[in-house]
Amino acid sequence: MNPRFNFLYLLPFLVYGQTFEITNTSKIIYFGSHYTSDWQGHSSGISGRIVFDAGNQTANSCSLRVGLATFDSGISNRDSNMLTYLDVFQYPDVMFVSNEISLDGINASINGQLTFHGITKDINLIADISFTDGFEAEGSFTILLSDYEVERPALLFKKIENEMKLKFHIVAK
């Protein structure tokens, strides 16, 4: 790559913002449902970065990656079965990249693209944001497994619910 191009690529980060890496204290919690029971699981296997302007307290962009194999519902049979349905060897990660972030006090409206199971869709998120000690964001959203062409596993001849709720707590330093 041309050194001049590298400089031009980095110039906005140098002039307009600071880059913070996602820490291992970040967490995603997911909630699933079947008529026999509801469950939740979590993942702390999140990587990525947040770019924000500390002087103006504004977020410029964020990108996150979560390895599906890091999700843990506490029942290994359920987890391994779901990883099979998610085709984890072909699609090992879930990724989110912001297109636009607008702040109103501690509330952030984040528009971006979520890539899951090889399919990328536009998604809008609402988060509570803090710049007190680096960067923190907390919020929730729902997805439909069918939107990402995920075949839903069945138990006792009935499939799990299509809707999955996800909560996130992202910390970057």
C-alpha cells in the first residue's frame, strides 16, 4: 500500500478522534425462548474499536466482532447444537460496523450494519453512552433468526422462537 494513502487514511483519526480498543469487560447477553423454557447466555469474546473525539465528547465510529464459539448458555449440548445450526465453521463471527452515530446527552442513536450468518443487514440501535472513563455503551436490540437465514433448532417437534433479544455492555479504553 502506498505510504501516502496510509497517511490519508489515518489523518481523520489523528485530527478528529482517539481510538479505543474494546476491553474484556465488555459483554453481550442473549435471550432465547422455546415453549418448554426460556434461557439466556453470554459472551465476553468481543473485539473491536471505538473512535471518538474526546474534546467534543462525540463518537465517530465503532466496529465490533464477536466469535460465535464464545457464546455460553450454561448448557454445552444446547450451545454445540446451536453452533451447528449457525454454521459456525463457515460463519464464525458476528460483526457490527457503524455508519452514523448521533448523540443527545447520554443517548446515542447508532445506525450500522450487522453481519450474522453471512448476511449483512442495516440495523438501528439505541444506547446509553458514557465518556467518563474511556467509553461505555449499554443497550439492547432484537433480531429475527429468519432475517439471517438461520434454521431454528427444534425440541419436542417445536422450533425455538424466531426472535432473539440481545443486550450489550461495551467498554473501551
